[in-house]
Amino acid sequence: MSRPVTPPSRCPAPLLGELDLHLFAEGRHRELGRVMGAQPMVVDELPGVRFAAWAPNARQLAVVGDFNGWDGRNHAMQLRPEAGIWELFVAGLEVGALYQFEVIDRDGVRVLKADPFARQTEVPPGTASIVAAASLPVAPLADRDKRQRRDAPIAIYEVHAGSWQRNDFGSGPAPDWDQLAERLVPYVASLNFTHIELMPVMEYPFGGSWGYQPLSLYAPTARYGTPEAFGRFVAACHAADIGVILDWVPAHFPADGHGLRRFDGTALYEHEDPREGYHPDWNTLIYNYGRNEVRGFLIGSALHFIEHYGIDGLRVDAVASMLHRDYSRPAGQWIPNIHGGRENLEAIAFVRELNAVVAERCPGAIVIAEESTSWPGVTADTSSSGLGFAYKWNMGWMHDTLQYFARDHAQRRWHHADITFGLTYAHAEAFVLPLSHDEVVHLKKALVAKLPGDAWQRHAGLRAYYGLMWAYPGKKLLFMGGEIAQEREWNHDSQLDWAGLSDPRKAGLQRWVGDLNALYGSEPALHRGDCDARGFRWVVVDDTVNSVFAWLRFDPTGAAPAVLMICNFTPRVLHGYRVGVSKAGVWQERLNSDATHYGGSDVANVGDLVALDEPSHGWPASLALSLPPLACLLLVAQS
């Protein structure tokens, strides 16, 4: 409990500068995290806290908290009408004080609102904001611009912080940020992932939303500790050469009474008309991207996490819902744009502005789109009418390949196109291949449980699936638990099934993922051409009878050797299978998912393999190989 504070006799005016107000009104203020909300500072030689809130249509605002008995008569705020911002300096108030804004709205109704710009909050279900310290910013990942560009290896481990590994061997509470730094960071490093992607950490009221319905876009959730502890976690990731990506949700927000909904008695952050401002799928409200102040609020949140916490990238959730006015709406339940079309022109302008600002201010930081339609130019530059994202999740690849691997082995021959079709557009955008949390919830089954056959075949099939994924053009993303073949769906209230690693097949799969990441990072042919069509060529594309696929990956610069990927997606061994390659000479089997080390049956091609000048599959040389059952081989040409 903070000590009582004597109300000031008057509000020192002005508190915010004219330039701050001007930039805020234009939506161009890029440092709102240090201007709005509660800011500890010294005014007229008095230490205290300056408060600022945007509520242009309110009759009155006051700061209430544990320091004044939550009584709005003590600390009334003053309006700066040119920007609709209310401000107040409270002398003697200290970091850690709980507060909210008491709003007398346009209609004279009194409501208590959390600070939209709060940098720290109570642990939910508490709804108060907290005066946060002015902490030092966290440095970004070293050489971030090189490590995140399109010719770099990017392998992402997606994590829900509260359910990765609980304390007390799974029976205790969720770990805090410092415990995650001690456990999660070395674990991810041991498996050779390059990045951790956290499901949204911006404070959210309902735990069951997993963070995808946030209300405090400037505050890391208090569920796992303080903002300073979150900063230490990011710093620990960077010290281990691991980048940090955050899921970020500018598409919608929940309608909780203490939040943004009708903040000053009007539709301030959202649209008045529910045909524009209400999400029927999620029972949430849609931001009004046509308002300068709302765009500035959202872009300010993105910059706050990138610039203050050293975050290396944001994955923008539900982009498709932002771009389409008719998203999940029947005819008559949406409003066309000014040209009569379904495109949300204001949202398009917003994402272009977001990406341009991040690129200008935060060199090397990446913004990734979860965009589930065929919208053109998602990762094209804004100067060429693109949206300007660095990468896009390849939802089509995810859907088609999961559908293929869920089929009975004998039926796969009839569905060969589930694998081949994705290669027709694999370089249309700069893609991330996602096997995310969305694929292991809501009765979709865990990944290993989707696959047909007995336990051995399911684990072998999952190893082969990952082999195909890591050899496929595009950056990689795997949700936690996928690397240990967890049998049950993910549950945010419990930890992963770590005890399952006593099964050699699951421990073997974990080693396989680590080795795939290592090879992906060490062989330029496997990553330099992820977003370059010169880095991929088919070898075996039409062997439907045997359900065999093979392709070559190349370094587009020509400086590194080629890599051959060949998969057998049936449970029978194929001996003497001839496959074309780019050059005669020695090739070496670098990875074999059927090795006993990974839980396989150890059908291998041992030692140096010599490709003869015997043309095959349109290539000048060929190898005769033994293809293990339900397995993937990765071979590297030797100089």
C-alpha cells in the first residue's frame, strides 16, 4: 500500500509539451511509452508522477489509487483540449503505486478505467495499473540485421510461458521470467533454435485467451513477474544468441469494462457501428484504424517493445481479419469501403505505416504476418504497393502437409499434390513454415497423434515430416511439445509431458530436431535460398506409387555445396532407388531420420556415396540409395 499523498493545490501547466500534443493528435508520436500514462519525474524540484490520458469526450478525469483511497475528488486532472489529453502531476507519489482513471464520461456516468498506456499492471484478475520505474532499455540481439534477413537460418521455438515447464516437477505454479531465463533459454539453445517466439505477453484479463485478447499493450503481463524481470529474460536470450519474437495483437481487444471499450463514453478506440467495430468470431472489438490517435497508440506499443525491451521481431496476429471488412461476416453485416469494395483501406494503410516505421527506426527488427488468405504482396516492399512485412506464415503449407501426413500410408499415393502444390508458390512471399499452437488444440490432436499406424510408425512419420519441413524452402517454427512428440493436446493450465522423454522414441525425436536445426544452420544451401527460387529444384516429383519425394537445395550464391533431400512416406524399405543429382562424385548422408539414435530401424547408406555419370530425373548424375521406411535422408555433395 502506498503512503497517502497530499493533493496538489493546482496542476502545473502545461505538463506535456506542445510538440508532444501535436504529434499525438497526428498519430506520429513514436515514444508514447515515455509520454503517456504514468511517468515518474521531477517537476519544479518535486519528485512525483505525471499522468496523461486520452479522453477527449469525457466531462472529467481523475487519478484514483491506493494513495488517495480511490477517491476521485482528490486528484482531478486538467484537459488539454487541443489534443483531448488530460494531465496531472502528483507530487510525492512513488513507483509501485496502484492507480486507475476515474472517468466521468460524456453522459455523466462514472467508470473506473485501467490506463491504456500503463507499463505495469496488477496480476489478473486485478485490474489496476501500477506506476512503473523508468528502467534502462535492453540491447537488441547482436548482429540482428544479419541474423534475421532472408538468407539467414531462422528456426523458431514457439512458447506459452506459463505452461512450458511448471515448478515443483509440474505440480507448482508457472515459472517467473527469471526461472524461464535459467531453464528455457539453455534448453532452446541446446536444440539449436535461433529464436524464441512468445505467445502474447502484453497484459490480458482472461488467461484462457492465451494473450490473444490483450488490454494493456505497453505492459508485459504480471503473471510472470515485473517488467524489469521480463527485460532480464530478453537479455538472457540475447546472451545465448537467441532472438526474441513476440506475438502482438493489433486486430481487436476484449470488451471488459475496465479496458478500452467506450473509454470516455464514446467509441474512442473502436468503431461506433458494430458492422465495423465488433468481431463476431471472438466477441471482441475492432480498433478504428482511421483515427490518428489509435494508429499512434498501436504503433507506439510495437516500438515500445522493440526499442525498450530489445525485442527482435513481432508476429502480428489475425492480419486477415484486419484486411477484409467482410471477414467472417455474412452479406449485409459489413460496410463496404469508399470504393464499394471489401478491402479495409484504413487497416492496409496502418500495417504499411507500421512496417515502414519499424524498418526506419529499428534496423534489423522483423514484423511477421499471420495472414491466412492469398492477399498479394504481404512481404513486398511498401514502395511497390506491398504491405511491407518481413515474413508471412505459410498457412497453406501447414494445412496441406498436415492433411497429407494424417492420411493412411496406403492412401497417400492418391494425394501426392498435398506436398507438391506448395512448391508452386513457395517463393511468392518470404515464408515462415508454422507448426504452431493452433494445430494442437480444440480437438485437432497433438502432432504425433494425427499420424496413422502404430507407435513406431507415428514417431517415424513425425521425424520424416520434420525432415521435409526443415529441407523445404522457408523459415521454421515449431510449437513447444512438438519436439518431444507430446501425445495429448496442449493445455495452457499444465506443463508439457516431460516424463514422456523416458520413451526412447520421444527422446530420439528431440535429438532429431536439434540435429535438423544444426544442419539447417551450418549448410548454406538449406537457408540462403529459403526466399529465393534459385535455391530449389525438383528431382523426384511424380513417384506417386512409392510416395517418394526428392529435391535439391542450392546456395544461390554458388559458394556452398548442394543438399539432396529424399523422403519415403511408406512403411516399406526401398532398396536400390535411383535418384538424380546435380553432379557426379562423392555425396555423404548427413542426416537419416531412421537412425537408431533417433529411434529408427537403422536402414542407412554408410560412408561416401558415389554418384555416377548416369543421368536420372533430368539430372546428369545419379545415386542408388536405400530408402528407409517412413524416413527422410539429407545428403550433402562433397567437394
